[in-house]
Amino acid sequence: MYEVFRKNPQKYIKGVNILSYKVRSNAVPDFFLDVNGVFSVAEFKIDTFRKRHLFQLCEYMDIYSAEHGYAVAPKLNCVLPEKVTYVKMSNF
């Protein structure tokens, strides 16, 4: 799943660049991103993105001062705040 995204991230998120980022804690998102100049983090789940995963993503956003988050999974099972975007990705 990660390699599919890494090889062609523009297919899933327009204007995205994958960043290298110095990790500041044991809490590490799957990807650090620049999306049209907006520092963002992404969290991937292989099945369903649930509320507990949203809390995890929001924690990463707080730790790294990310302006936006991306919830990436085949299915979504929670309501996302405005600062988080769902990306449906099921080809892995």
C-alpha cells in the first residue's frame, strides 16, 4: 500500500510531494507531505479508517504542527473534521 502511494502519490492527492522529516517522538505518521504548500501528515489503514485512527492522526497533526491530515484507507467509518481529508485507496 505504501509503495503504491510512494510510486505515484499524485494519483491520490493532487499537488502532493512526499517529504523527508526528522521525527520528534515515537509517534510517527506514515507519510509527511507537502500538498500545494501545506504541511500535512497521512495515516494509512489497510481496511477501515475508524474514529480511533482519527484520534491517532490528529495526535500526529498536533505533535508535528501539521496544518492538514489525510486519512487513507479503502473504507471510512467516522466523521472527519474539516482539517482532515479522506482518500480512498484500495489497490494494494
